[in-house]
Amino acid sequence: MFERYGSEQIRNVASLGGNIGSASPIGDSLPVLISLDATLVLDGLKSRKIEMSDYFVGYRQTKLRKNEFIKEIIIPLKSKNNIHKCYKISKRIDDDISREFAPLSDVRGSKNYRTKIVSNLLDRFWNEYNNKKVTVYDF
């Protein structure tokens, strides 16, 4: 996923905390961190922990209080038996919006198209996991 994370300019100056703090719905790291059960340590007058999945409360709205900042991002280590894969499908190599888990239709793609992409990604994961070589394009 990091090969397609933002644009080159963003990768050279951005921070993970900034990506979370901006609460942008197109933030590439947000779905990944939520799926990893990440926890944020927020600091200000007092320090507190909040689950990443509870941090966002609306469009560009978070539970970050005035004078608080993201001090730490805790990503729990899973057992060696767990597998976590991230894929990003986009028309452009850099700086494009990630796909959602609940597909919708808009000018960027239909619900059916997005559902097919998710199905293809599951197939891709299964093939990678089983070391099965497949061709991406069949001509």
C-alpha cells in the first residue's frame, strides 16, 4: 500500500499523525489503522487513550479536544499466525482515493464495479497466500 500512498510530495513531508489528525475521509492510513485495532494516545492537559475506530465522529470531525494532539499511535502486535494485507486500487499511481468496504455508485465508479474490485482483491490475496502464480491480464 505504501507504494501508492499519497503523492511523492506527500510521502516526503507527511506524517502518520497528520494523516489521522486531518480526519480526511480520503486518508489512506485510516482504514488500515482501524483494521489493525490501533489505539491513539491523545495528550493535552491530561493524557488519554482512544480506539482508532472511536476517534472519528463525523465528516472531518474527531474526538480530539481543543489543545490536544496525537502523541502516540499504538498498533498492537498480532500473533505470527495472523495475516494482514492492504491493497489500494486507483486510476492514478499517486494521490487517489482509497475504496470503501460498503460500495456506492458515483461518478468514479458504480457499485457493481467496486464490488467486483473487492472480489478480485480477495482472489488476489488468496492466490498470494497460497503462492499461486496468476497472470493479471488475460489476452
